[in-house]
Amino acid sequence: DVGGPVLGTTGAVIGMLLPDAHAPDKLLPGDLAVAVQSAAMAPALAERGFAPLASDASGALAAEDLAEIAQGLTVQIACWK
């Protein structure tokens, strides 16, 4: 889940999941509380040629609608030894 988007109630990306520095072997999402806010990522993204846009969405979406939006933003990556 590390690197995955954190969505707000409107469906806008408001952050990115980070690994817990105090528990690097922890598997997510169990009690996940570590994320970086999108505003903090914007300068680094801009330096690399990406221009994030502010959302103008308002109102809360149903959980099912948020899940549908999230499916379009993420992919599963599996690693085997």
C-alpha cells in the first residue's frame, strides 16, 4: 500500500501512504496512520515536470463511489522470492 493515494471525502487525492519509519517490516494497512499531505508533495512533483491541480469538488461521496475512484488510481504489485 506504500505509495498509494489517500483520498478525501470528495474523491480528491489528499496524500500518499508512507512506510512507518518505526516499523519498517510492518505490513499495511493495519492501523495505518502515516501519510504525506499532497500540498507537501507538490513542490517535488513540480520539479520533476508534474503539475498537480487543485480539486474544485465539493460534497462527500458515498464509500462505494470512493472505492470506484480508487480502483482507477491504483494497481496491485506482487513480488515473489
